[in-house]
Amino acid sequence: MEAAKSPSIVVLTGAGISKESGLSTFRDKDGIWAKVALEDVATPEGFQRDPKRVHAFYNDRRRGLLAADICPNAAHVALVELEDRWPGEVLIVTQNIDNLHERAGSKNVIHMHGELLKARCGACGSVFDCNFDLALELPCLACMRAGGLRPHVVWFGEMPFEMDRIYAGLDACGLFLSIGTSGNVYPAAGFVQEVRGRGSTQTIELNIEPSEGRSFFEEQRYGPATEIVPAYVKELLKKASA
Ligand code: BJW
């Protein structure tokens, strides 16, 4: 990579980047989908069928995220350094609903699948901070109607957030990094093909093991995120300053 060009970078992150912080992934052997059926907890139909169950699922995960021992790890921190020191723009597009990128210090972050620490009212559409358990009987803080609150997350069949901003970032980027995602869920899984189609974007996968989309990447590095992400960022910044 030539320093003079300072291409903008899009970093797509998935559950694997937060694994070493103590949060579960979805599709690993011990992952979330090995314990609960995604149709029950991560679809609008599941929520309609049994909102109490879905609230309990996200309440548990919210309490887990707020636990004192859950903090950003070296991979989140390395991405902050990249954003601070890279001469071009760095956009983090995360599929994760945790807040570990922000807690590490990243500023340019899009949560395409929503945020666990936010709730949304189905009646008036208001979105607000939520660090407490949600329940059916709770009234919305804005319209005061009860029964409409849901986690501000994107379930299967729903449109991910900020897609226009994401596609604009993908269109403009010279480097696309994919970190800790299995490449099973669209549209995120298709981003690498979007940027490859343009011909001028370098693509690299950083994961603990080859993902579904491994063959779409020009370069791959495998290992725990806390090791390979800081090492790769160091390399990038060294090239940029050479
Ligand atoms: C490590 C590590 C370590 C472990 N270090 N690595 C074709 C085209 C378009 C859409 C579709 C399509 N076919 C089907 C669809 C629809 C559907 C879909 O993709 N279904 C698939 C099952 C096929 N998609 C949707 O419905 C989406 N909406 C949509 O498509 O709208 C229409 C649209 C079309 C086109 C453009 C725009 C819009 C919505 C998807 C919503 C996903 N929601 C969830 C739940 C969010 C809330 C919550 O957290 O509960 O999002 S599901 C779950 O999967 C969560 C994750 O963000 C997402 C991705 O998972 P991720 O992050 O990849 O985790 P894992 O566990 O799969 O992988 C972790 C990886 O880390 C593994 O590889 C490990 O090896 C690795 N790892 N430890 C580094 N230490």
C-alpha cells in the first residue's frame, strides 16, 4: 500500500472480534444458535409469537454486556489506533450489537444490526438508551404507550440500518477488512463481492478460521483477533508512514 494514496478503509466486524472479551459468537460450536433457535428469538415472527421469551433473551444478553468483566480487547483497541493514525478515512461497519468499539474509543462506527443498549417503540418509533430489562408492560418513555417496546436490533427479514451510508463507504474504499465474521448473513456477507466487483479495492479476511466467504478475499490471516488484528494494524501503519 502506498502512503501517498491513503485509501479509505472499511472494516466489517462480526461476533468473533468480541469473543475474547467474553461475548458469545452465534455459529461456533458453543455459540448462541447452538442454545436457542434463531427463529424463536431473532425474527419479527418469533417476537410476535412470544415477546416475553424474546425480551428474556435480550435482557440476559444486555446484563451480560453490562457485567463488570466485559471490556474491549486488543483487537478493538488496535482499530482505534488505526482510525487515529491512518491518513485516510476509517469506517467501522459492525454487525455486533455490543458497544465495545465505542468503549475502546472508535468514533466512526455504524451498527448495521442495531444496538443492545437501545430500545425502540413500535408505536411511535422513538429510539432511546436502554441499560435496563425490557418487559411487555413497560411504557414507552416518549409516547407512554405500553406493549410496543422492543430491542433496537435487526432481526432476519428486517432491513439493516444505514445501508446507504455503508454502500457509499464501500464504493469509496481502497481497502476492505473483514474481522471475526462467518460470512453467513447477508447483506454483510456480500460486501466483499461488492468491493471486488469494483476492481480497485484490496480485500483481506482476519478470522480465527476460514469463513464461508474466504475465497472472495485476496488475502487471509488466521488466528485469534487479539493477536492478528493488532499485528495487521501495526503493519498497515508502518507501510503508511514509510
Ligand atoms: C473468531 C474468534 C476469535 C470466533 N478471533 N475470529 C441473500 C441476499 C440477501 C439477503 C439474504 C440472502 N439470503 C438470505 C437472506 C436474508 C437473511 C440472511 O442472510 N439469511 C442467512 C441465514 C442466509 N438476511 C436478513 O434477513 C437481513 N436483512 C436483509 O437481508 O434485508 C434485505 C436486504 C437485502 C439486500 C440489501 C439490504 C437489505 C437481516 C439480518 C439480521 C441478522 N441479525 C442477527 C441478530 C442481531 C441481533 C442479535 O445480536 O441478536 O445478527 S443474526 C446474527 O448473525 C447477528 C450477527 O450480527 C449476524 C452475523 O454473525 P457473525 O457476526 O458473522 O457471527 P458468527 O458467529 O456467525 O461468526 C463468528 C466468526 O468469528 C466465526 O467465523 C468464528 O470462527 C470467528 N471467531 N472466535 C477471530 N477469537
